[in-house]
Amino acid sequence: MTSTQTPPTPRTGARWLHCPLPLPDPPRRLVCFPHAGGSAAFFREWGEQLPGIEVHAVRYPGRAERIAEPAATDLRQLAHAIADVLEPLADRPLLLFGHSMGAVVALETARCLERRGIHPAHLVASGSRDAPYPGPEELTEPDEDDATVVARLLALGGTDPALAADPEFQQLVVPYVRDDGRMFHGYSPRPDDEPLRCPVTTIAGDVDEDADRRPWHELTVGPHREHIVTGDHFYLVPRPPFSLLQAL
């Protein structure tokens, strides 16, 4: 795409993307896709730690600034809407970074972009391993009560226990955590899914038992690399992968 394109308007781009530190002439852009139950605020400090990279975090509907909007119910439709607002930003190389559920949203967003002739420079699937697809019994979960959802959040890590015990936090956050879970587990591969062309890097913690499993080496015809790092599912809270992203 050419440099004559304009950034997204506040009505569209700012609704979907948060960029705490815009750069006047960025050599590249990083787009971050939050995990299930996560929001753009998870990545609010990344721009300060990645010089030369303009960081945008995706704002999913139904939470934070978009709490009044209905939550997404179809992961592919969500990815299509995100691709719409990323198109004008593709005048610079785009690196897509998704954590856990966000890795799959990033995958489908990359597919949407490539179908439009826009090729991401790289896809980083965090909290995800290169492995066979899980069996059907692992892809479906029954609706869980609030206490079980909170316990699952604490087991995954990345959530402050004192905050999770707050009834107001539970009332606000648990509904969209549950909505994300339904959307994520309702997503499945299709026989006509085309492989990506862009390189893919996967990152997983060495003690992460909750990493999503995808055959990433089969999901792209580009290069694939896997990095195992120290930590659990939320290894990136104490140790964000800034050096790896800079290297890519």
C-alpha cells in the first residue's frame, strides 16, 4: 500500500486501536491482540520499551472503553473488523502479536489482510505451541459459574488475587471473560483455510500447561520458529518478549 493513505479516523481507528505513543514516521508498527478477558491496557507500556516501533493495542468490544457495546460472538467476524482498521496502517511493515486467544484472532486477521493483498511482516503467537490440534473434548467447555471463572483466571496467572476477590471486579470482568471463552471455543479450523505466507514465531512458557495448541508449522508456508521461555501462561507479565520483538 502507498504512503498516501491516511490513518484511520477517530470514529473507526481509535475505537478499535489504542496507540499510547504515536511516532511521527514509524519504520514499523506492532499490533497487539489481548488474551481472553484482556484489554488494550495490558500493552499500555510496550511502546516505551520498543524504540522505533509504533505499538497499537486492539480494543475488543464489550470491555473497557467499549463496555457498552455487545461482546464479539464470532472470532472470524471480529478479525475481519480488525483487518478493516489495519488496512490504512499497512503503509509500514505490520508485526502482529497475539497472546493466547489473541494469537488466534491475530491469525485470522492476518488471513484477512493477506486475502486483500496486504502481507504482515510477521505473526507472533504467544501462549501457543506448535502442536496438533486439541481433541474435540478439549475444545468445548460448559458454561462455568463466576467462582469457577475466577479460579481459572487465578490459575492461569496474570490476575492480582486481591483484585479478583473484589465483587465489583467480578461483576465487571467475569461476563466478558465468559463471552470470550464461548467465542474462542466456538472457533474451529475450516478445510478451505489458506495457509499464511508470512513468517510465524510461537512463544510458550516452559511450565505453561494452558498454552493453546495449533499446528503452526502447517498454518504458514513462510518460516516458522518456536521459542520456549521461562514461565507459565503469563510469562510476559514479568518478562515481556521485547528483545525478541526487536530482533524480528
